[in-house]
Amino acid sequence: MALLDTIRLKNRCLIPGMEALCVVLYRLSYPSRLTDLMEAFARSESVVSRIVSHMINFIFNRYSQLLRTLQHPSTNLNEMAELVGNVSPLKNCIGFIDGTVRAICRPVYDHETMYNGHKRKHAVKFQSVMVPIGISVAVHGPYEGKCHDSFLLAQSGLMGQMAALPRMDNGDQFCLYGDAAYPSLPQIITAYQSPNPMEEQFNKSMSKARESVEYGFGKVVMYWPFCDFEKNLKLHLQPVGKIYLVCTLLTNCHTCLYGNNVNSLFDSSPPSLEDYLAV
């Protein structure tokens, strides 16, 4: 990850770039208090707080476009479809789409719109696509916790991105696979409802492959528990959505270095960190 040798905070304090990166990684890797960072880095509370805010903004502004795009330059769509086709009946699927609910502290204002009735908690929602090389792409959000996955799909503009993709070598259209919350469209395949025995076998095979998107969501909160500590995620006081997106980006970076369960499932390799961050 390209960093400046020195960063200048708003209070004109100069901090080495590598130290600033370590501070924000320490902050996100555990729901620790600022006093813990003070002891670890021998900095005042105000300085470590400013460092975290500065680095969250820096990483988001510099690399967030890597999350928004459906096709990363280091990926090949035909290779994605081949990887999915090796373990499932679909031969034109390039990824798996799903939404995730991230709990937050009860907001002081507009708390009704943030309440998710299914999870019975206040939350923000994100939509993400997991591709078989193990990285999350086309990540959109945050949205209000009450929103349905189909609403997230309509708002994200993902169908427009899918329509703009080139076709497969054999002329077929690429598609994504999602659960029953999504409408059945040419670009999105969902499980059969009331299936016959053959359709049931298809559902079972695709269900195992679709677990990959859950691996992605799980890895974010496993490595960056700060974004899963709802008592400290206060909507009008912190950039809650930006924090989760930065954690997703850092998770992709970790996958580039060490791989994950998705790579094992599809027998794939992630891009190198240099290729992934080449923007």
C-alpha cells in the first residue's frame, strides 16, 4: 500500500507514514480504547485519534474505487466463469452476490430507518460480490438497515455494470448468483423455488459455491473486529460506512498476501498485492 513518508495532521503534527498505518491497523484489529493506542505508540489521545481519522480518509479516498468496480484490471472474466464452472453447474457465473447487515449503536436521530426487523437491531447494510479468486468487488453501501436486498441491488447500479460487460468467448452473457432475496434476471441467477429433483440438485450444488460470499463477510469481521463492535459504532459521530469499506479493502489486501477459504474452494489464486493496488 503506497504511503507518504510523512503525513501532516490538521494540528500540523508530522507522523511517519508507516507509524500511521500501524496505528490504524491496531485500532481496527481490536475494539480497543484510545488509551491502549496511547500506551502502544507513546502518543497523546488527541494525536492517535487524529491519526486514525486521517488514515481512514486517506485509504478510502485513495483506494475505494477498487471496491466499486465489478471487474478489477487484474481479473479475467472468462477465467472467473471457468473457476465457478469447475465446482458448479453454472458455466457463465463470475461471482456471488449478497447483502450484509452491520449492527450499529442505536442512533439518536432517525433510528426507525436504521432498524432491521429481521436481525432486530439497528444497522447499516452493504451489498457485495465475491469473485472466485477470493476478493470482494462491487461493494455498495452503506444503506439504511431497513432496506431489502432487492432495493440495494436497484440503487447500486450493478445491473448496468453487468450489462456493460463483454460477452463470453462462446457468446453467452455473464451472470451472478444470489439467494432468494434477489429477483431472477438474466444477469442474476437464483435458486429454484419448489424444485423438482434435478432442480434440487442444482440448488444444493450452487448453495455450497455461494458460501464463498459468506466467507468474505466473515473474514472482514474476523480480522477487523472494530467494525463489528456495535456499541462503539455511532452513526452521527463516526464514519461508520467508511470504516467498514476500509476494513473490506484491507481484507482484500490480506487475501492477496495469504489467500482465504474461497481460494481453496475454487482452487484459485488471488492477484498479487502490487497488481491489486495498482491504481
